[in-house]
Amino acid sequence: MLEGRRLLRVLRRTVIQAVPTILGIVILNFLLLKLAPGDAADVMAGEFGAATEETMAMLRQRFGLDVPVLQQLLAYLSNLAQFSLGQSPRYGMPVSELIGQRLPSTLMLMGMALAIAFGLGIALGTAMALTAGRWPDRLLSVVSLIFYSVPGFWIGLMLIVLFSVKLGWLPSGGQETIGAGLTGFDYILDRLKHMILPATSLALFYVAIYGRLTRAAVLEVASQDYVRTAAAKGLPPLAITLRHIVRNALLPVTTLAGIHLGGILGGAVVVETVYSWPGLGRLAFESVMRRDFNVLLGVLLLSSFLVIIANTLVDLLHAWLDPRVEVR
Amino acid sequence: MTAPLLDVSNLTIRFPTGTPVADLGFAVGEGETVAVVGESGSGKSLTALAIMRLLPRTARTTSGGIRFQGRDLLALPEPEMRRVRGRKIAMIFQEPMTSLNPVLTIGKQIAEVLRLHEGLSSEAARKRSIQLLDLVRVADPHLRVDDFPHRLSGGMRQRAMIAMAVACGPKLLIADEPTTALDVTIQAQVLDLLDRLRRELGMALVLITHDLGIVGQWADRVVVMYAGRGAEEADATRLLDDPLHPYTRGLLAASPRLDARLHYTAGPLREIPGSIASALGEPGCPFVPRCPMALPTCRTKPPPLEEIRPGRLIACPPTLALERADAAAVGR
């Protein structure tokens, strides 16, 4: 009852704050993209090899690129007001449909990556903190430093070399075995197999960040008075760690997770390209190359929605983890 | 005389950087309240943690023994020791604000001990937690049991800590400055509560404090510590009426007490000159740099606690000599 009311209050506040944020993001993105040299017509003409002035003018007129920038912006906004993301000049289909095809793959990839980053990062960080200053801590610190400093695409390539080429355990790209016609459990297993490598390459950087963060948080919490109280009760070390330390150390980690979601989406561009994963990241990348700005704006808009939703979820998670946080 | 419940002998605690507790010995009988008194840095809290074997990892208890119910706690394997903590010996701490886990309800934190040591189901543990909160006089215990610590006042939190500590009916409760962080009015309530529980549950109480004011009213016996060593040990009333060790005398002279006309209206309180830091590196009696009656011999080696009368021990050879001379004069 009380929980439900609190939830509603959070949702209402989120919506009220989200509208101006999103409007600002759309306008800023639009103007920034218009600063880039060239447009869809130029790219198409380039691909044809040659085009007359008249053809170019005709293309521009068809795509609505012949009017002043401000007018284009207003047209885009009025489209948005009718819940339409516009047409893609390139694919000749509505942007929303295009995104709709790609969204589930990317969401799955991000979800998996986030789960790996959280699970592995917290486990790693806790292990480091509990052995602070001794060799397991040193070793894991070096490992996490490597995760942290090596670029995602390189890790992706190396994982492919090791697990696909050398060992042959996992597929090197795509999101399912094409034409296998698998159903039920086998199908799910096949999808999971395809997801492991890309999700891991995407996650490793965040594993390192959450690992370091958890290590610091656990060390700080471990010196708190209530941990001594727990020890004075006669609790075994594992119960002290799980019930009293890690639960409290999770708070700073969850805060950052909400912020990182946008970054993970950015990382998805690279990883999806390496693993030929049919997701939003690759769509965005291709749209930039083709100056297909309607699609790109759609993807950017959607990702800002995702970030806002994720942050709301983190707020709620926070309130649940820490009773001292009152949701206002 | 039967063996005491807790017998600490020649306890020495070493850190890589120093030896904060050396050669400390005292005993606690069944159902007795022993106050351990000393200023900050005298090693009181470390002694308490040593009894619970909860010292920081860098600390070593190098000599001596801590016998509890005839068993040497220092020799127990860790799993055995865990069965002592919270069940046979419980402890409450100075800061009720930070000693409770902020993300667990009071009820869950009390229930945790009961489920661990008595194997109660979560339902039974919850019922018992409510009874315990009632026992420590928390109003509306069935509501408070689901409250998080930050919703309670300092006094209430300390009561919850006490409920947690006495949950399994320990034989010994160590209270490390249980009232230092509380208002004066709440202090008396909490100490009354501890005293009542001691009698009702038949447990012994080690009351660690720097407040001589509470010693006379609530303690049976007092151990005065200075710089990690025992300075004087006596019955509480005897000690307050007739302090022998120069440090104890200095402490009492520095405490405002209406009954002894020690009050700011009767003139300034006397202080003990210098600070406890001067004890560092002192080869003899640690109190020598601040002592009004120090002799050159005091600097040679640390004085042992010696019995001057039954139940009365003092670690000060000059005082001992004076007292013995007096006794001889009276006896003759």
C-alpha cells in the first residue's frame, strides 16, 4: 500500500523531469548533427558515382532537406509530438519500425553485460577487499587494471581468437545459428552461446570499475562499528560478509550503474560491429556513415529514454536497499 | 573460594607499533559487576576486545591467559570461540548510533543471534525479539521490531543493543562505555536497566567507563587502569572513600562530587598535570612523569599489583610502604 504510493510518486516525478530533459537532448542532437558536413543526398550521390544537380535537388526535396535548419527542426519536433520518429531516407521505412527490429537484441546484450558486470564485479571486489594487501588482492588488482585499460574491440577480437578460432567453443558472431531451426530449450541455449562473448567484451571494462568500487566500499564498511557488533554476536565470517558488509557496500555501486548505462550503449556500437550483432549500436554507426540523421536521432532519443528509465530503477533499488533513503 | 567466572591474568596486547596493554590481571565472579576505569588510551576497550578475541588482526595477545568458566579463551579454536561470543559472553558498545546495521530492522538484528545460537525458526525468533524489546523497556515493542535503527533515538538504540546482547542469556556482559554517547538522564536509565538485567538473568557485568561518577552507584568492584596496566583494584565504596594509588587520588580529586564537596562552587577542581602520552617509553611505572610522590626506584621496573589487604590491590611501592608502616604503627 505504502510502497505502491511511493512508486507512483517516483514515476510522476520522473515523467515531469524527463520531458524537458528529452526535449533538450533532441534539439541539441539535431543541431549538432546538422553541423556535420554532408547529408543523405551527398552520400547517395557518392555511392551512385555521379549525380546531376537536378537529381540532388530532387532527393533533398523528397527527404525534406531543402528547407532551412530551423524549419527542419520544427518539422521533426511536430512529428515527435505525434509520436512519430519520421522516415528513414535510406531504408525507405519508418524509423520506429527500424529501431523496433533492433531494440530487443541490444536490450538483451546490455542486460547480459550489466548482469556480468555486476555479478563478477561485486564478487571480484569483495574477494579483493577480504584479502586486501595479500597476493590474491594484488593479482586481481592487476587483472582488473588490464580489463580497465584494454579497449573493448581488442578484447572482443582476442576472445574470438581464443574461444571461437582456437577452442571452437563459442560462435564468433551473429545472434543465432542461421537456418538451424532450433526450438524450445535448444533455441535459448543457442542464443545464450551467441551472447556470451559480446556481452563479456562489453562487460569487462565495467567489471573492473565495479570491482575497484566494491573493494573500496567493502573495506570501508568492514571497519564500521556494526560489523564489529555482528562479530560479537558470534556470526561466522561468511554471514558477516554477506549480510552485513556487502549489502551496505552495494549502495555506491548501484548509484554508478545508472550512470554507466549510457556508456554501455556507446560501447555496444563497437562490440556489435566486432561480433556482427544486429543491434541498435550498429544501426547508429551505419546511420552516421550514411548521414541518415532521422534514424540516428531516433536511436539517440531512445537511448536517453533508456538512461532515464534505468536511473529511475536505480533510485527505486536504492530506496529498497537503504531504508534511510526516503524517496521524495 | 570457587573459581571466578572470568579470570584475566598477565594479559599483554602487542601491536607492531607498541604495547597498549601489559601484564593486566583481574577477575570477575558470577553475578558481579566489575568496573574497569581509566582515561582514554588506557587500554580498557582493547582489554574488552581481547576477552572477545575481536582484536584487530595486527594485534597479538602474547602472554597471559583469559579463563572463562575454567576454559582458556585464548586457546580455543575459532569455531569454538564463535559459540562463546553472543551466547556465553555478550558485548555492547559505546556508540549506539553506529553499532547497529542501518539496513536491517531492529527485529532482524536481534533475531539473528537467536537463530544462530538457539536455532529458533524465524517466526519464533521474531516473537522472542519482541519479548526482549519489552524486557529492555522499549515502548510498543511489536511496532519497533520492524523499525530501522535510524528511526530510533540513541537511548532506544542502546536498549535494542542490550536486547541483542542478552538474547541468549549470557553469563557475562561486557559493556564498553555504554552510556558515554547518551544524555545524562538516559544514562541513569540504561545503567539501571543493565543492573536489573544482571540480577534477573544472573549474569556478571564488566562495565568499562571513564566516569567515576557511575562507579560508586553501580559497581561492586573497580579496576583502575593506567596506560595499559592495573594501578589499583578495590571494592567500589572503599576505593571512592579511600583511594590509595596517586593516580586514583588524582582522578577523584578531578571529578566533581557533591558528597565530597568537590564542586566548582567550592573552588577549582584539581587536575592531574601532564597527559597519558608521557607514559610512552617509560621503563618503570608509567605514571612516574605525572606522579607527585615518585621515587627514583619507581623508574627502574613496572610495579606489580600487590595485595595490601584482602580484596585490595595496588601497584605503587611507595604507597604500599607507607600503608604498611601505618598498619604496623596502629598494630603496635
